[in-house]
Amino acid sequence: MLSDNPMVSMEHISLSYHSPQGETKAVEDLSFSVKEGEFVSLVGPSGCGKSTLLSLLAGLMKPSQGTLSIHGKVGYMLQRDQLLPWRTIRQNALLGPEVSGKITQQDKDTVDHMLKKYDLWEFRDHYPAELSGGMRQRVALIRTLAIHPAVLLLDEPFSALDYQTRLSVSDDIGRIIRQEKKTALLVTHDISEAISLSDRVIVLSSRPAKVKQIFDICLTVPHHSVILAREAPEFPEYFNRIWKELNQDAQ
Amino acid sequence: MPNKNIPSPAQAAYLRSLHHHRQMVRLCRYALFFCFFFLWEIAADLGWIDAFIFSSPSRMFQAFCTLLENGLLLHHLSVTIAETVVGFLLGTILGTLFAILFWWNRFLSEVSEPYLVVLGALPKTALAPIIIVWIGNNVTSIITVALLTSLVVTIMTVLEGFQQVDEEQIKLIRVFGGTKRQILTKIVLPQNIPCIMNALKVNVGLSFVGVIVGEFLVAKAGLGYLITYGSQVFKMDWVLLSVILLAILAAIFYQGVVILEKLVTKRRNY
């Protein structure tokens, strides 16, 4: 199923922030690529510039050095769901097409289809405050998918949820992304989440962010359930190796 | 699960005491109101206070009936109401427009910040005589004074609301390739409707101050005119009646804005 075309590639990317206190190197000489249909996670110590990488890929910032390329449209899923409380679920899901011009009948059909498919149809005219955390997260994903992105960038989208919800939501979201056959790049600081969702896990160093190690994840359970993935015999092994890699840095 | 229909004895007792408490508060409020006017009336009737200077509820009522019959009351009332409404709507709308301008252009906002702070602290009523000299002895002057009292406060509160919008929400529009204008219309403005409503509430009161001060000085019509005129010719019944009518008006306006706010923010979890 996976082809070898890199959908996302970053080559020798560096980025510095400027403030009156001085210059901060956020990213230094960082390179990696993501293939079509692949699910890749970026893990690293907090504040290491993981989210900055996504902002670079989304075109919100320009790198100081290096080149990056993305084939196709980018969908960005933000920290927390960021549903707008004054819009109904359907209006929230249609925000992308609305911003990029005009909502076509096709956009409406896409969104309605996804709302039905992911059990949100009866809530289409409700406001976000009336939905549970997990449902809101699904709406946020539909909003991201409504613009037909080729690549999904996920910026710790589950970090605001409690542990229980977090498990089931990441299971949901992971399944939907695979069903829709999307290429995805997830930023997280949760090692278990990264292993259970991904084909590959890229471990980043602390600031300035560099690639420390890349792990190919191969679990002997079907990849479609995040919860089952955690029971795979290889899971603890991966966990320990990634954990060690992350903590070496801290010392 | 406790049964919702049949509360436990403890819950029932709690609800009873809560109800009792609320009733007492309401009762005391009414009692205070009636006692105040009753004592005022008695004091005037028995000559404890000079009714010519302090008036009395019955004299005010008589003045009310006379002024109502000859149509003067409605005239003065409607002038004050119209000036106030125009003043606070203009203040809120112009203030919001300025806030949008300053949000849009950060440089402009930084340059004007010290001036806004000084103008905000300045008692705007001090400008009233100047305005009247410049614009003339007319309604436009009064409305301008009312507008000035609320304008700067509105700019500052609304701009602060604009600047406090969550960066992540702005990012939401940016990752969809949205423009600054879309950030304004789809995030910043709807997010700040409660803030604008609060400005409206404050402006109702401020606008009354501006209008009354303006009417004191321009002196043609309105409750402010009635107050100055009344005090000059020692018709204290008119003066005190006007003050009480002003209090009632202010309360009605404030409630009106509260209702408007409820309508606008209904169901949405701001």
C-alpha cells in the first residue's frame, strides 16, 4: 500500500527565533521525510520545537535555512479542538471551505457524509459546548479533512483530554485517518501514543531540535486499534528504547 | 441516584430555607422603597423638612400630572432618550471601529497608546463647554459630549478583548489560508461580542452623564434642562421628579441591554 514517493520532505532545516533577549535556535540541520500513506510521529522533550516544525510545514513560518517540500494540500489539526463555540457542529466542520472561498454543494456533501459516518449527524445543529471531548475531537478532524488534504499535521491533538478519553479518541482518530488513507505527521510527547499509532517514530533532541533516532514500528497486531497495539509483545521493547533515547538527552 | 421528583427531607429543608431567604431579600427591598417615600411624605406634611426645598412624593406626583397634561414631560423625556440612545450607540459603534483599526495596525495602536490612556483618564465633561462653543448651542453638541464620554473607554475595553483572542484560534484560520480580514470577521469579532455587550452596558451609564451635562449647558430641552431650569426658578418638584425619572430611565436602559445580551449570546458557550 505504501509507495516510495516522499509526501513530505525536510532537508537541512534550521530555524532561529529572534527576541530582544537574543537569538534562540529552535531547529538545527534537521532532515526527514514521510512517504505516502505513512503515519509518522515526532516525539521529543517538551519545548524542543516540535510544534515549530509543523508550523514550518503548514507554511506559517519560513525556515532560516534548508528546503522543505510537501506534495498536496496540508490539513492541520491544532492542540485542543478549537471548535468555535458560536457555530454549530456543521458550521464548524465547514470552516475550511468557507475560509478558502465558497462552500460548494460538494463540500457540504463531503462534510455531511463524514458527520454521518462518524456518528455526529444527529448533533449537526448542536453547539460544541453540548458535545463530549471525544466527539468534539472528531468534529475537529472532520473540519480538517473537509478541505481534502493530502497530508495531515497533528499538533498534540489529544493533549487536553483526560487519559480515558484520550485512549478512545486516539483510537478513533487513528482509525479514521487510516480509513481515509491519509499521510499523517503527529507531534506528541506521549511515547505510547506515538508507538501505537505510527509506522515510524522520529525521536528529536531537546532544543535546538535535531533528529536523534528513527524507529520503524512493526507490531504483530493489526494496526487499526490503538488499544490492541498497546498489548503487542513488541510494544514494551519499543517503549523502552524510545524512552532511553529521550532520557539520554535529559542527562 | 436521588429521585428528582421527591427530594429528601434535608434537600426539602434546604430548598425551603433558600426560598425563604430570597423572599426576605425581596420583601426588604420593597419595604425600603416604601419606607423611604412614606417617611419623605410624612416629614414634608408635618413640617420636619421644608417641602418647598425638599419637595415631597405627593408634590412630585402633582408636578408629574401637570407636566404630563401639558405635554412638556413627554417632550423633555423623549429628547433625553433620543440623545442618550444616539450617544451610546454611536459611542459603541465608533469605539468598536477604532478598536478594529488599532487591532489591524499594531504600529498605530502602539503610537496612540499613551494618548488613549490620558484621554481615558480625563473627565470628558470638562470638554463639554468647549464642544458647545465649537459646535453650537444645539442637540449635536449634546450628542457629541455623550459620545465622547463613552468613546475612549469603548476603544480600550474592546481593543483589549481583541488582543486577548487565543493565538491557536487565529492559527486555525491561517492554516486554512485565511486572510487577516477573515481572522477579524470569523474569530475576533464573534469572540468579542460579549466584550462589546459589556461596553454597551457601561456606555449606557456614561452616555446619560454626557447627555445631562450637555443639557445643563445647552439648555433648550430634556431632563437636564428641566433640572437646571427647575433649580433656577425654585421649582424643586420638577428637579426631584426629573432625577427620579432619570433613575427609572437608566434602569430600563440597562435592563434593555441585558436582554439584548441574552438574546445575542443565547445557547452559545462564550
